[in-house]
Amino acid sequence: MQQLITTLRLSRPLYLLLAASTYLLGAGVARYLGHAPILQIFWLGLIGMILAQICMNLLVEVFRRQTSPLSR
């Protein structure tokens, strides 16, 4: 259980929320300009972007030096 909590903390959920909101804002601008989104592509893009963000956050922790402390 402790390992799961640490993994969730290291994935930086605030960054994930901000990245998802930026993606939604971009989709909203595209819709406003008259480009109707295809929902399957929209959801695949959102999921892919969130998974890429999680991978980037966790890879930083995997390749950190052993002497440096864990990120907050």
C-alpha cells in the first residue's frame, strides 16, 4: 500500500490535471473555430497525453541519483 501511495505521489497529479485542462482548452478552441472533433480521436489523444506525462514524471525518479532525495 505504501508503494502505491509513493507511486501516485511521484506521478504528480497536479501536473496531470493541468496538462489535461490544457488539452481540453485546445479542444475547446478547435471546436470554437468550427472544427468538429471526432470523439474517439479526442479520447485517445487525451489518454495518450496523460500516459506520456505519467511516464515522463516516473522516468525522472527512476534515473535520479541514489544520493539525491525523492522529489516532494
